[in-house]
Amino acid sequence: MASFGGIPWSLRVGDPCHVAEITMVPAPPGGCEEVPATLSRPIEAHETVLVACQDAVAPRARELSSRSRTA
């Protein structure tokens, strides 16, 4: 996306520490860590994002659901 101009330079993030600064994803620990921890961190980050998205759309989903029941 970035190479096609879909993401402005100011919003491009590649460093994990920068991601942690601008999002709710926890920062990676400094230094080395075990492989299972390295592999689980992206999974946990995706879960964090998915839960936040679900929480964000839940009010609208409830509104649409109630409309469809009354119509």
C-alpha cells in the first residue's frame, strides 16, 4: 500500500517501538527474548487490534440490529 501512495509518509510505521508509541500495542522488551515470546507478541497485538475494532463497531451493530427488528 505504501509503495502505491496509499499511506502518507507521516503515517508509515516500521519500527516496533514506534508502533508502541502511537498505538495501544505494548512495546517489545529490550534485548533478546525466547522464540515463543517473539512469536506470540504479534498474535497478541492482532488480538488487541481486533478487540478494539469489535468494541468500536458494537454500538453501530446494535443500532442496526434494533432497526432491523422494528422494520
